[in-house]
Amino acid sequence: MKILVTGGAGFIGSNLCVRLLKENHQVICLDNFNSYYSPDIKKQNITPFQNNPNFTCVIEDIVNHNALEKVFIENHIDAVIHLAAKAGVRASLDDPEGFTVNNIVGTLHLLEVCRRYKVKNFIFASSSSVYGNNKKVPFSETDNVDYPISPYAATKKANELFCFNYHYLYNLNMVCLRFFSVYGPNNRPDMAHFTMVNDIVNGRPIKKYGDGSSRRDYTYVDDIVEGIMACLDKSFGFEIINLGGSDAITLNQIIATLEEAVGKKAIINEMPMPPGDVDQTLADIEKAKRLLGWEPKTKYADGVKKLVAWYRESHGI
């Protein structure tokens, strides 16, 4: 298949490209290499397969409608895996307009070209953040998600609605995958696991928000990639599916696990809980098991060890 991966040079995208290329798919990586974090990191992410004849990198933005049109005119795209987005709950509080333009308008442009060029299979990377401060755990796809508590979460919810709209009106095959707190090699430098590993290794204080009792369902990136791959040959019409580790880890547990993996105690800087952060997440993955035959394979502690090993190798430590 010829597959367009938006955000393909980023954290999840670059790991996905590796997997797609192993399966001999033709991959078109579309990424704008913006300055949210160093573009050099994204370049490093795709360096291992830059010369693969089945890999093409297009440096463009999904907000640029004409650039998208050109990609679809020049290529017969069989499927789109849409990972590109302005990321980060806390960052969205400072730039709600930018998040709206990039995430919602950009997605709408992508859906429009898919409609016009009859690309039937569309996989959208949504987020567990759409559940907001849901008190019922685990979070199920049938739960009410009308109360997102950050602009980032609101954009993901809006895009799920647009995906349904384009399925209903134009018969596009849509799968919205709600990712739960992904971690692993190529982690973005702004993500909690990377920043904590980086600070512990270098003897700097880590930020501990609240009393450490907040809980997250963390999912190793290879498991997320396998969930995406499982959707490629499915024709659901329209589905929303959770992909999560199915285990809630407290912040205190995260710190202890990272300390053990790094082999060094963390210096703790206690901070108040920031607005927009949810208290807990936990995925109900029964639907993923039933429809995709998917469940996470990587235990949290094992995934952290792999993350630390990657960090040491990539930083020459």
C-alpha cells in the first residue's frame, strides 16, 4: 500500500514509519518540521530510513491546502494515518488559536483532499484527553466526552466529529484511535518521561506536580504502532477505539521506576497541579481486543528500561 503518514517524523510517526517499511509499504512522510522542539530531532528520527526507496519525506504543513493537493495529485494514496497536530495539553492553554488552526483546520483540509481523491481509509490519532476529568474508570468509548478541559482536548474531540461527518456524508472508512499517554524511544523532549529521564541523568530537579497520586495509563509506543497497523486492513465504516496500557500508574510510581532504570535518585521539585491536567486516565480496551485483536504487550517497567536505554544510546551516555 502507499500510505501517507502526517507527522511522520515525530515521536509516534517515526516509530510507525519503521514498522510500515518493514512490511514493504510505500510511505510518504508529511511533516512541517516546526520549531515546537528542535527540527534536528525530527531529522534524526527519520535518518535511519532516509535512503530507503520506499520512503519519501515531504516537508509541508497540513494547513497548506495547495501543498496537500499536490501530494495527492502526484501520488495514488491508499490510506492516510493522520498523526500531525500541535501537541501538548499545557502548551494549548497558551496558544488556543494556534492549536485550533493547526489541529482542526489542518484536519479538515486533509479530509477534503481524501474526499476528492477517493482515499477510503483514514486513521486519526485522537487522545485520551477527550475524556476530561471523567470520574468513571476505566474510560470507555461510550462515555460522554462533551467536557474537555484543555484546548488540545477540544481539538481532538472536534476532529472526531469531523471524521464521523466525512464518513456519513462521503462514505470514508474512519477509525479514530484514542491514544493513552504514549512513551518510548524517540519521545518528544517536552514529554514527561523524557524530561524526567533527562533531569535525573544530569542531576537536575524533576518537577513533581501535586502529591504524586495522579494516575495515568501509559502505553509503550510499539504497542500503539501495532494498534495502528491492525486498522489498516479493516473496514469498520466509523469506529472510535481506545489504545491504552490498561494500567494506571501514579506519578510517584513513575518516579520510582525511572530512578531504578536510571540507577540514580531523583531530586524532587514539588509543584502545584497545573490547569488542564486530568486527575486520572485508564483505558477500557475491550473494544480494541474485540475489533482489532489488540492488547498491550509491554509492561510499564520494561518499557521504561527500553526508553532509558534509547536515551543513553542517542545521547552517547
